[in-house]
Amino acid sequence: QEGRRAQELDPYSLIIIRDLGTTFYFARRYEEALKQYRNALALDPDFAPARSFLGLAYSQLGDHQRAIAEGLAAVRLSGHAPGRLAALGRSYAAAGQIQEAESILGQLEQLSKTAYVSAFDTAAIYVTLGNEKRALGLLEAAFKAHDPELIRLKRDPFLDPLRSDPRFQDLMRRMKFPH
């Protein structure tokens, strides 16, 4: 309700439109999320944050071709921002394009030498590749580093394969997320 009200008050705010889409995304209401991201892109086709989340929503819906296309656009438009690269890596992994996902992991590792790269974002790629042990290790590192992306820990659909793991549940407890 608050997101819809904010959008009514400022219907041209790309961030508000994207954030409402992201609320739908984390609620797993992907079609509604897609609509919001498309609304943002109708106002500004070069708005990389909407393209990136549009790609993630397409991945969740199994439309891997569109997911990767949006991810590539977001990476290009953002100047290869680490978060946008990581989202593209998730889309490649979800599409079964392992070599491409691993290439993104290599790029993120290189970037981490000169820029901040979220361990959370990297973990999401690893879990999508099926390497839960590596993903959990990175989530633990993210916790120790106070990674701001951990705010998504409870709702990120890419982490669903980890939810029953006792180590993940312990991390959720330490993050003090309500059940």
C-alpha cells in the first residue's frame, strides 16, 4: 500500500516504480513486478536497476533468453557495476549456462580487488549453480562483513534451495529476522 501511495504521489520517480516492482518480486508476484519494471523503462529505457531486476524476474519465470538480454543491458548501462554483473551471473546460472556464470564469477573476483563486490551477490550465483557449500560460506562472510545486501536474505527467491539447511537457518536467526 505504501509503495502504491508513493507512486501515486510521484508517478515519474524511477526509484519508486522500481522499488514497488522489487516488492512484488520478493513477494514472488513476478508478473506484477514485470509490469512495474516495464513502467520504469517506458520512462527511461536506460535505467539499469529496472533492467537488472526485470532480468531476475524473467529468470524466476523461466524466460532465460529475456533474462539474459536484460541482464546484459543492465551491465552495459551501468558500466559493469558489480551488482548488475552478479544479477547477470544468476540469470546465466539459472539458464544452465555454467561457463558464462563462471566467467561472471571470475570478473567479480577481479573487480573485488579494486571495488566493493557483495559476498551476498556472489553467493546467490553459487547457490544457483548448485554449490550450496560455497554459497553458505559466502553468506557467512557477508554476515561478518555487515554486507548491506543481506537485507534480502529472508526473501530472495534465488536462495530458496538453502532455506532448509540448518546453517542458513542459523544465519537467519543471527540476522534476527522474524520467522
